[in-house]
Amino acid sequence: MSTLFVILAIVGFIILISIKQVNQYEKGVKFTLGKYSGLMNPGWRILIPIFQFYRKIDLRVKAVDVPNQEAITKDNISVSVNAVIYYKVREADRAVLEVENFYYAISQLAQTTMRNAVGQVDLDGLLSQRDKVSENIRGIIDKATDPWGIKVDNVELKDITLPEEMKRVIGKQAEAEREKRAIIIKAEGEVIAADDMAKAANILAGSTGALHLRTLQSINDISSDRSNTVVFAMPLEVLRAFESFGMKLPQIAREAQEPRENNENK
């Protein structure tokens, strides 16, 4: 009886150690006598002790932080770039059979690819077209990791560090660009103002007395502040009005004198 109990205990222990659990987000790669013998789906699976073993592979998306890499752009400017790569294992068996440590391999491949990709663009392209550079890196890494059964979903450049001298040069360039735009905008405004003033002058010149009325309106606006001293310039139109009035005075006087002389003669 005791012998039977011992045998049952040994059998139960062997069964217990033969049961392996594969989680929902994993797949197991099974080996029999050292040879690949298939994949293990999620759930409880039985392996023959000693003769069989397995390795679990996580199928979730992983993030690899690529450390700072010193690179030289196409226009010979030294920059420091770091990035993050998002990938997931698409075929668990190939990720185990084709590469020793796919996590380390992707990290090293990403560092080399990132330096090469930065060297193919100039500094302005790297700063203004970051998404394009990231997509280029992603495409290269994804193609290189296809034999490993790995799919690269995304690559993001996190930070681009420039030397202090280059930062000052870029700052001066940006300041010069802003000054250039300010001068152009100011000149365009002066052109528009001159055009409007020319139109206003034409309108005032075409209407009799308009310039005099505009002058009186300006004097009225200035007179609101008593601290100002106004020097009033007589418009030419007013002088011309007095001149014409002076020319008519003798004629009016003669016309008024003629009736008196006629009356006296009578």
C-alpha cells in the first residue's frame, strides 16, 4: 500500500511539473530533444520533462529607448540624437531561432541606423522634417528585422541636441530673418499709406473748398489739447477767394456810383 502511494505521488509530481502555463499575451516555442517542434498557444500545456522544454515570447508592443548618439549631418554639423522604437514580435518561432537576443539586436541596429539616417540630411532638414527622418529610420529597421519575425510599428526622435556655438548662430539667423520681415512689412505699409494719401489728395483737389474744410477739422482736433501751440497756415484757396473778392470790389463800387451820378444830372 505504501509502495502504491509512493508511485502515485511520483506520477502526480511528474504531471505537475509537466504542466506549463502560457499567458494570453505570450506564445511558447517548444523544443523536443533540442529540436524545434512547434508553438504553444495560451493556456495550460503539458511538456515531457527532460525531453522537452520551451521558451515564452511576449507578443505585446515593446519600447526600446535608443541612447544619445553623436552623428554628423550632411552639412558637417555635429548633433546628438536619441529616439524611441516601438515594435512587437510577429512570429515567435523566428524571433527565437534566427537571433540570439532580439531586444539587444534591435537596440544596436537602431543606433547604427539612426546615425546613418542623420548623416543623409542637412541640419535644416533634420529640424524641420523630423517625421520624415523618423519614417526613414523605421523603414530601414523594419526591413532588417523581417527575417527575425519582428514588426517595427513606429520610431520617434525624442531630442536633437546642438552645440552651443550652433545654437547662437541659429539664434542670430532667426533674429535676422525677423528683422528682414519687419522691414518688408513696414515698407509695404508705407507703400499702401502713400497710395491712400495720393488718392485722398486727388479727391481733395477735385472738390472746391475741401482742403479748407479738412484744415479746419484738423485744427479742431488739435485744439482739444490746450498744451499744444498751433501755427495756422492760411490755405491758398482762402487767399484766392480774397483775391477774387478784391477784384470785384471796384466793379461793385462803380455800379453803385453810377445811379447816384444819374440822379444828380437829372
